[in-house]
Amino acid sequence: DSLGHAAGDSLLREVALRLAGEVPPQGLLARLGGDEFAVLLPGVLGEKGAMELGRRIGDALAQPWVFGDHIIDVHASMGVGFAPVDGQNGDALLQACDMALYAAKAAGRDTLHFFSRELELQARQRLGMLSDIRRGLEQGHFDVYYQPQIALDGETLVGFEALVRWHHPERGMISPADFIPAAEESGLIVPLGAWVLERACWDAASWPVGLRVAVNVAAAQIDRSDVLAIVKTVLERTGLSSARLEIELTESSLMGENQEVRALLNALRRRGVRVALDDFGTGYSSMSYLRSFPLDKLKIDRSFVCALDDDARGEAVAIVDAIVRLAKALQLETTAEGVETIKQANCLERIGCTYAQGYRYAKPMDADATQAFITAWRGFIAPAPVGVAAMDFEADSDNLYGSRRQGTRSRFAAL
Ligand code: C2E
Ligand code: MG
Ligand code: MG
């Protein structure tokens, strides 16, 4: 996709040729659509035969493909089903292969997976989960919890991260780690994410004006919905000042030099909404993202913070220190995630990390408990940023590729 349509077509032709070279004459090779191909073989092949063919196909594709100046590695995931045991007609057999393919993709690159009844059960559960999410949204089974974020230099409360919770009527509390991936894949993250955003902004509007709310936005929301329009509507409806909203993205949203994502981030930031990069250090952490995407903050992943406790060789300190220095040099703030101990907090403060979030301060809690937490922190709450009341979401016109980083000060001075 990044090399354009013509490259994609040319690659598909090349793959078809290579596959054709491996499929025996009595077999049928077809392109099902997109980047999916199917091979149908008559006769008794058996698992061994299928594995052997899979290996040959894998080898045929392994040879890098050259397109202009680009050398491209091609990988395939393969799903295998047998008639009549796995499916007695074309549709059923293709469906079985599809489930096997899904499992192969989940297992990583270049894998071959056979269909099994267990896969079918899992697929049914996935579908069940999706209809449960839909029902949960309609019937109010979702809730938003809040986890405080603390400024390390003065230990003041600066805001909260909004974290979705699902109280399933039969299965009890389900962790976001268990349903967010399915919601992303199915697109249900769009209505769910919009609901979380609106709920979080309503709640935040009732907090003291110095406090912000950070809301997670998944890559699929950016791909499949107009995040800017949704944010704008929600801010108007809830009356929350845009300067009090922060959007947390993961690196998966920034993959592949995406102009639209860059434009979105610019537009959000020009309106005063802040942008944080979540779980920094766990993905590809390509330094080029930091240069090419407009951000306000890096959230240092919990795994590095956790390692600070038992760090005889000073490796964890060195990594966190390097991330904080890098962030400072790029005028980005930092939040350490998953701070559980005083030792970690002290170490992070020494290093110069801006904010901390974690069980040391509080676990995520419901809206009522959040109000009580705010009351308890009275006197230790960040003051309202100057000019917040005057921030207007529609203050400026759209220059989609605006300046990379507008400092808070210049933004307010401009008002
Ligand atoms: P995240 O955005 O990195 O959120 C931080 C996670 O770390 C939360 O898990 C939080 O409860 C947990 N955590 C915070 N402090 C500590 C600590 O001191 N120790 C330990 N062990 N864990 C800590 P949670 O709420 O289960 O959320 C998991 C992930 O699900 C989130 O990771 C986020 O990626 C995703 N998620 C949650 N809510 C939403 C949402 O509304 N939209 C989207 N797109 N994703 C969400
Ligand atoms: Mg987050
Ligand atoms: Mg995180």
C-alpha cells in the first residue's frame, strides 16, 4: 500500500505466478480477493502432504521481491481444511480454512495451521463476545474508571486516565485486555470508544478546572471513524475545555508515515487537545515517529518502571533516563506508567520524569471514588492553566499541516 496501487497489483501478479509454480496440475488456484489466495486439491493429501505443499509455497514466496529501488519480503500465513471432515461443501470448507488462517495469523508470520473443532468453538466465542459488546453498549454494562496522574516534582494531582470497564451480566468484570482487541478488529471500538470519550468528558467537566482527562484512542478508531469530528462534538456537548483533554495513542496508530494521522494530530493539537504516546518503548519505538508526529507526551511503559526496583546493574535506570532525556530534548513531557513503589517514584523524580501513574497513588476507580479522591487531594491539585476558560475548540481555521509543535505558552498567548 505504501508503494501505491500499481506496486500492489504487480506484487499480486508475482505471488500468483510463484503459487502457480507450486500447485500440482490437477489443483485449482484462485485469488479470493485482497491479498488472499486459495488452493483446492482433489484426492487424498493428508496432513503431511499439506505441510509439504505449505513448505514449498513458503519457500517460493521467501525469495525477496524487487520493485524499483525497493526490496520487499513476502510472507504468507496458511490455513488448511479437509473435505469432508471439516466441511462438506465449498462454503463450509472455505469457512473452515478461514478459521485456520485466522489462527495461523495469530500465531505469527509464516505459519500454517489446520482447522479444528476447537478453532470453531473459539470463533463462535469471538462472535458471541461481539454481540455481547453490542448488547453491553445498549444496556449500559460498560463503565469508565479513572486512575490519577501525579506531577512528580511537587506531588500534585494533574488529572486522570480514563479506562473502560465491562461488567458482564454473566461473566462478571472482563478486563479491557480481553475485549479491546476483539472490539478493534470488528470495528466495535468505534461506538465503544466514542462512548468512553463522551462519558470521560462529562465526568471531567465536573472536576476542578486544573485537572485533565486522558482517553485512549485505538488505531482502528482512527482508521474507521472521524476522530476529530467526534472529539469536537463531544467537547461541545459536554462543555469540557479542549485544553483539559488528552488523547493517548499507541505506536500502531503511527505506523507507516501516515499523512492522515499526522494531519489529525496537528488538528487536535492546534485546538488545544494534547496527544500522548502510550506504552512507549514496547513496540518498534522508531525514533522517526518522534520527529515526524506532533506529540506532547511519552508514556514510559510499565515494564521499564517495574524493572527499576531490582536493578543492580543500573540497566533499567539507564533506559528510563535515556527516554526522559530524549523526551526533554524534543520538548515532550513524560509519564511513568505502573508506578507501584516509593523506590520507583523517587528514582523517577531523580531522573526528571514529569508525571507518574500507578497503584502507588491509586488503582483505577469509578466516578464516585474519583470525586472522593479529588476531595482528599484538595490543596494538592494543579492550578488551572491560564486562559483555559477562553479556549475555544473552533478558535482557528484548518491548516491541516500546521506547525509541528506549538508550545502551551504560545498557544495561550495567541488567544
Ligand atoms: P494502558 O492505556 O497502558 O493503561 C494502563 C493499564 O495499566 C491499565 O490497565 C491500568 O489499570 C494498569 N495499571 C495502572 N497502574 C498500574 C500499576 O501500578 N501496576 C499494574 N500492574 N498495572 C497498572 P487496564 O485498565 O486493564 O487497561 C489495559 C489496556 O486496555 C490499557 O492500557 C489500554 O491500552 C486499553 N484500554 C483501556 N481502556 C480503553 C479505552 O477506553 N479505549 C481503548 N482504545 N483502549 C483502552
Ligand atoms: Mg493508556
Ligand atoms: Mg499504557
